[in-house]
Amino acid sequence: MNPISPDNPAFCSDFLQHIRFEKRLSHHTLTAYANDLGQFGVFMATECNLDRPELADFRQIRSWIVSLVESGLDKSSVNRKIATLRSYYGFLLRQKVISIDPMTKVQALKASKKLPVYVEEKPMEMLLNDVDFTDTFDGIRDKLVLELLYGTGIRLSELIGLKTADINLYEKHITVLGKRNKHRIVPLTQPLFELIQQYNQLKDETFTGQADKVYLIVSDKGVPAYPVLIQRIVKRHLNVVTTLEKKSPHVLRHSFATHLLNRGADLNAIKDLLGHSSLAATQIYTHTSLEQLKKTYDQAHPKAKK
């Protein structure tokens, strides 16, 4: 057996192959599972003298969870690692590697829900309507990145994976490949549709046919966009209009959902647009909306602060 390490969790290779090829989870999720199980394997080997982590019992698993909490790891991250172990031991049980699932006694930590961080409507309007983007390729590309993230609510990974063929020129919508390889349709506004057309024309002119033809968003060199590029674009432009500490593509996704809800959009419709598998994940935005209502009330009602 290969040495257990966070980068080489050999003991769970069958499980990782299972979720990669049968569950068809994303590369990001696969990496997270491998990291979690690698860390778990190292703890079992060093702290519990167990060279076969798959045979860990409830107490040994609980000791790892306690160590994570004591290290200061936030509860949501600990719960994600617990979910990883649930999937792993469930797989082992189905494969009859173990006869008793040690995770049945393990409970997730009660974590307080963090309200989504979002940009207010006026700063977003200022950024997209008043800030001067250059007519160069990178200027139009940067504006399209912002408009797509805010105008459709797609995730960073979904934006990077968006293909030119995913744009329906007649119905004016995009087909988004989301989590667990699920497709969803997201409509485009007329201005966003026209911006895509402008971008595609400029892309062909700039790279004289040498740019990547498959993926919509490309770098200054014409190769498919990558996460750091998109993160830099978003952060650089959000710095112009907001003092929020967090300035990420996901903040624009939160802004998309929050602004829709504040303007009366149906929660189920927002769920479908975001690609959430259940309404529970979308309901976090109702708390944001309530906070906004309370803020407006405190500012406007004559007796609010008396």
C-alpha cells in the first residue's frame, strides 16, 4: 500500500473512481473529496495508529472531528468533511467492505447560516452603465464577464465551461451545465445578447481565427478562460464601486438572486435560474431580503428608532 498522505489517499482510490466515473461529479468536488479523505487518513495513521482508515470506528472518527473543531476550522467546513465521510462509508457498506456504518452515530454540527454577501443595486448599475469599458477585446470581454455573472447568476465554473454552442441565437438564452451535470436554461436580456454578439465579432477579429472556438470566454491570448483570470476581472472592477471585503464571482451570483427577490421575483423561479436542487438552498436569500426591509424600515419610519 502506498503511504497515506493528504495528496495520496490511496486507501480510497476505488471510491474516488466511483464518484468520478459513475457519479460524474465535478473536478472541483472530486478534489475536495480526495483532500478530505487524505487528511482523514493521515489523522488515523498518526493519531490512532490505524493504517486502514476504512476500518475506523465511531470513536476514532469523532476524535478527528473534534480535532478539526479545536483547530478553529469553521463549522460549515467541518460539516462538508463529515458529508465526505458519509459518502465514503456508505460506498464501503454497499461494497461490503464493512458491515456496520460508523457514520450513523455522527451528527453534523449546528452551524449558523451566513447571509450572502451582495452588491447593492445602485453600485451595480453604476458599474455596468456608467463605468467606461474600452472598446478593445479585453475591455469588451471584461464587461461581458460581469454582465453574464450578474445577469444570469451562473457560477464561476459554469461561466468558464460555457461554450459558444450553448448560446441560442433564436430563443436568446444560454444552456448552462451545472452541478451533477444538470443542464438548465437561462434567458438573456436583449442588451446582454447584443454584447455577446459584439464580443464574438471582436474575438474573431482580434485573433484572426486562432482563438479557441469551443469556449465562449477566452484570455488575452485566445485560450479558454481559467478561474484566476475571472476572479481578477471581477475584483478589479468591483473595487471601483464597492468597499465590500469580499469581491468574487459568487458575490455577483448572490447579487443577481437578491435583486430579483427584492423586486418581487418568485422564489421557485430564482431556484430554477440558479440551478439549486432544492428550495432550501434558495431560501437563504429571503433572509437577506428581510434584512433589507428592516434596514429600510429603520431609516424611513418616524418611530423606528424611538
